[in-house]
Amino acid sequence: MSIQNQNPKDEIKNPFVEVTKATDDLYQIRDTFFPQNPDDKISKLQHESHHCLNLLDSIPPELRKSAMHRATYEHLKGKIMDVFPDYRKEAEDHLSKAVKLNPSLTDAWLSLGNCLWKKGDLISARNCSERALNMGPEKKILCQLSMLERKMAKGMFFCDENEAERVEKSIKYAKDAIALDVKDGNSWYNLGNACLTSFFVSGAWDHSKLFQSLKAYQNAEKDEKMKSNPDLFFNCATVNRYLENYERALSGFEAAAKIDPSLNASGEKVTKSERAMGPVSSLLTVDVSQSHKRATVDLLFEGLNKSTAVISKVLSFVKHENAAPFYYVACDSNHSCFALSMYGIHANAIRKGDQITILEPWYKSVRFSWKGKVYQFKSIRVDFKEQILVNGKPLSSDQAIRSSINAQHKPT
């Protein structure tokens, strides 16, 4: 959002036209410039922000005497200083002066809220965004409120029973932004992030939320302005990975890495493990509840296998940098190997060599090619700790953990 909608004919009357455009260009650099070395981005922002401040201070004092012009001056100065990822008190001071001098300056309230977010004062940040929204709905304000609600849900500011409610508010704000401009990619992107957060807050079992998130990301990609947003491609790839659409996930991670090398998205890959298996004959003697029939992986159907139990042994833990899910290589009593993905547990809940009984497994046969190499493996997903027995025993409550993901929980 531009600081002010300027008419070129008003340039003589308004001394801030040039510096306003320079400030918009500065934020464009912040949002689209991703060099190999992140320090190069900070250096460029420092250089360009100095240029903007020099332009601002070159405006003669007699042209910024009125309260309106003084408010614009303070707003621009604070916004230029706030372009960096860290909190700057001087930026907060200037933005606070701006809203005191002109409380109807919508973008100043939004900028102040963004600055306070970096400070960690989320309640005040939300209050600023709400003040801006009270002056009239704008998609950028609604998107910032959507992000703030997710951040507040994720943090320790409110009791757990409010977490899901805040994520639903986040979804509503994102949908309200879309209603103002159905073609705005950033609004769709925010909706995708909100639905993805909702998936984890609700226990990482309702995969309809993943499909909603994926659809929103796909709509965001239709907006040319979003082609330079690496987080869009990274988050969309993350959803595809959870849905075991590995080829599309890899394409997304690669696209994100090309835009922003610091994401290290190229390190994301599907891992195949081929190793010698020890004796698994003991799996044949494991008792299964009468309510479940014993099955091996080869007998499973695609999707959910109700009233079915698979007895297997963990061969290895697949190391990766993501918080969820955890991946294991396991084999059943027929020596058939498969990938096991587990949500909602601590990393040490399942160890190499453990015997695991999987109740009502979700099965998928995965096959795709990537850069000339074919990947093919069997996969079982477990969404709840209640679906699994480890060495014949259910997992305790202290071995459970709520999975989470950083889906744009950062100030803009």
C-alpha cells in the first residue's frame, strides 16, 4: 500500500511525492530482493534507506509546518527506519508521533502496528491494525490482522482454548481481504497460511484443511506479483509434502530456492533407505485386538484401512529439519519395507528396533520421477498417537506433542 495516493499535478503542493515513491521502492526491495548472501540484502536496504532519509530531510522546514505535513514527515521517517527485520525504537517513536499528529493516517497506524509486532507487543500491534481497519476495510490491513491472529494463537499470550478460535479469526480476516479483491495473490496466500495453521491447531488430522490451503496457494500463484514470493512456493511445497505429492513438493522447494537461496529449500528431498533387515519373525506372534484384523502392507488399500492392524519393526529414523511429521523406515512380517510418517509425538517416542502396531493405517503407494530418477515406495501415515502401539503399549500423554508450522507468523 502506498503511503498516500498522489496525483502528479499535486506535486508542487505536496512536497512528499518523491520520497513517498522512494519509500515504496525501498519496500519493494525488501519484498523481492533475495541475494545469495542475506547480509547483501541488509547492506542494500541500509544504502537505500539512507537515500530515502536524505530525500526526506531535504524538504525545507517551511514546507512541513502544518500538522498534516508534520504527520506525513514523521510517518515516512518511521516507516523508512522500520524496513529492517529487527525492531528499531527510533522508528516506533516517529510513527507514534505521526498517529498523534494525524490519527486518520491509516498507513501510519499499520506501520506502527508492524513495528510493535517486531518489538513483541502483539496486543498493541493488533490494536493499531484495528484502528486502521475502523477507518475502512483495506486488504493489507485485513491481511496483517490475519497474520497477527495466527501469531497470537501460536504464542503464550492466551490460554489454549482460544487458540483454535484465533486461527478461525485469522481465516475470516483473510477471506474478508479476498472479498475486497478476488485477484489479490497476497490475500489468497494469507488464507493458505491460515488454513495450514488450522490443520495443525486442530490436531493435524483434518486433511480437508490441507486441500483448502493448497487451493488458496494455487490461486495466489495466479497473481504475477506473487511470483517473487519464495515463501508462497515453499509453503505450497510443504502442503504437497504432507499430502505425499512428492514430485510437486520438490518442484515447489526448487522454485523457492531459486528465488531465495537462504531458505535452503533445495535441501528438501525424499529419502529412500535401502538396508539389510534383521530377523522379523517375532512379528508373526504379536497378538492383535479382536476388533482389528491383521494385515501386511501388501494387503492394504489406498487410503484409510478401517479395523486393520499392521505389525512392523522400525529399521531407522529418517533425519530431516522439519518439525513434523517424523519419518521412519519400517518393515512388516513379510519383510516389506515402507515409509512411516507420524504426527503429534515427540522424537524419542519411537526408536530404532521398536515393534509397532499401527491401527487403521492410511496407506499410499508413492511413485514419481525427479530429474531423471524414479522414486517408488509404500507409505503409511499415522495422524494420532492412539493409532499406534509401541512394543505392545500405547503411547503416554507426555509423549504427545502438538505439531506446528511457521506459516507467515512474521511482521511485514
